[in-house]
Amino acid sequence: MRAENTQYMYDSSWTDDFKHRSELDYYSPELPEMVELEETVILPAKESVMRTWGIGGVDVDELSFENIRQGIAFGGHYSYSPEEVVSLNETVYYIPVIMKHWGHFLIDVLSRFWFLLDDMDEGHRIAFCSLDFKDTSLEGNYAEVIRFLDVTPERLVLVDRPMRFRKIVVPKAAFGYSMSIHGVFLRTIARIKERALCDPQVKELTPVDKVYFTRTKFRRAKLLEVGEKDIENLFFACGYTVMSPEQLSFVEQVFYISNCKEMAALSGSIMHNVLFTEKNTRVAILNRTCMPNPPQFPINQTAEAEIVYIDCYSKWILSHPRDYGGPKAGPVWLEANENLYKYLYDSGYGKILTDSKLPTEKKLRNIMQYCYLSVRVKAKQSKLLTGIYRLARKN
């Protein structure tokens, strides 16, 4: 059984949790099941303060058909008029929701496309719900990934009104909230990776040995995170090429990840790209919070990379845990701290570190920015709780 390297984490109960999760076996040899529903309505996604990706989807008893929801993040009945329903005399595959969130797209969405492998695909159209996409073409890297599975926009059906289909075939997720990871998901990722690396774009790219993926240009990170720029500068001084993943095409991301010898980034969606690494790549996952990101551990198990966890958040946050989503999602206070210095020193960068200590004025700047963001987040949370209360009163 493999175990990730946790020697560069704080000595705490959270580190014990990381160690435990890294020692579990998440692999399942079984083929996920298909659920078939006859003459059933799919409702379009609607905003909801209770679910991240909205309510809607297949309109049946949620307890009887767990596969039709996306965990606690999407799904649920709401009232509609029978006159609104459009009846379609066809069979469709059903992907509950496609969202503009890279990490969830990789694991929650692509894990349902295993029916395209081998001879399982019967060629039906693919219905899906979404708050983020307004037509069936998707866009950007999301469209690029789907293209490598031979899924054209013409084959997709965005549910934008209540639709009744003769039959709905729901492929169970081969990875996701259950944390078990099936072989068909790995084969789906392998097919995407192989085709991406054969894309004509690759001919124009030059590999780099060491890459640091930054979040400093990512808008949401600017509103929730403090201090990454100091970490980025430190890796740059150590010879890492700094890249912003949201500014790269999917092909570029796969190319750089699969060709580098060392990769580093903050924990979260970026690190789900470990799925595309090659054997023996050294991957430094910089924890931006003390709380684990559960999907990362099954992903790490699938990779043959060397995984190293480094706590790069302020030690103060140990007593103020921050999650990766929901009301406790931020802000987070990042530091080029003793854990990171020890990792880089052990990696042979001792000479650079002597001139890289964080000046007092930068520490003060980060503290002030963190306090400012904390006020903003609390105000937003207060608004969210007020919305939930008002919705509960209406119902």
C-alpha cells in the first residue's frame, strides 16, 4: 500500500487524518451500474441556496435513485406545470449536471462517460442540466475534453425546460462522492490524455522540467487567498516555470504536466490534474488549509507520481479550519513558511533560501489583507444565511 509523504506538514490531528486517508485503498474492480427510467421527466437546473449546482434533474424519488443526483450538490424536485413538459420519443443517456468548475468536471462529470468505452455505447444523445452553460456546445477546455471522447455538440441535449423522454439511461459515477474509483474511469482519462498528446497543438510546445501552477491570476483566489505570490516567487527563484492553468488550453495543461519532472501547486482543482502525470513525477501539493480535500487521495492512488504534502498555510489557521467549499471556504492565509523552506532545502535549493526570507513589511501586508478578506467573507456568509432563512419561511 502506498502512502504520501507528509513530513512537511504540521504536527497535528489533521496530519494524522491525511496519513490515514493516504493509506486507504480506493480502487474498485467492479463495472458501475446503469439505471434505466421509463417515461420520466428531467427538470432544468434552477438556482438554489441549498445546492451548489442547483435543483432539478430527473424528477423521481431521490431516495430510490441515488445515482440520478450529484451528491448533495445538485438535484431535487420543484413544482412545474404539466403544460410545460416537452415529450421526446427517444432514449438518452443522462449526465446529471455539467458545471464550470475544473476539479468537479474532471471527477464528477467525466466519471460518468465510461459508457463510451468498448462497445457499450448505443449512440443515444446525451442529456444534461447546467446553470453555467446556455447551449449544447459547452466552451473552452470543457468542450475540448469532450471532443477527445468523440462527443460533438450535436449529440448533447441541454435540458432548458421540463423534458419527458421515452427512456433515460443513467450511468453511475465511476468516481466521485463515494470516493471509490473504478477502472473504467482511469481508462476514460487515459483515452483523453492519449488523444490530447496527439493533438496538433503539441508540435508547437516545448516541455519544461519543473512547473509551478499559480492561482494568483485566478479571480476567485484573489478574493479568498492571501500570500501565494511570495510562494510563487520562491518557486520561480528555484527554477520553476510559473504558469496559470486557467490561461492554458487543455492540451497545453496535459502536455506540460505529462512532460515535467517536478510539479507544484496549491491544493484543490489544479492538483486533480495529477491524473495526467507520468511515472515518478515529483508532485508537491501545497496545502492551503489544514482540512483534507477528500477526492485528492483516490486521485493520488491512480497516479504513479511521488506525492509530497506541504502545509503552506499560516499555523494560526490550525485552530480556524477552512474547507475547500461552502461557508468555511475562506479566506486562507498562505505563507512561505518553515515547512516549505525545509522541503526546498531538502530538494537542494539551500543557497537560494538564505536570501528569500519574507520581510516584515510583507508579513504585515498579508495580515492586513487577510483581515480585510475575513470581513468580506463574513458579510457574504451573513447574506447567505439570511437567504436560507427567507427560503425556509416561504416553504
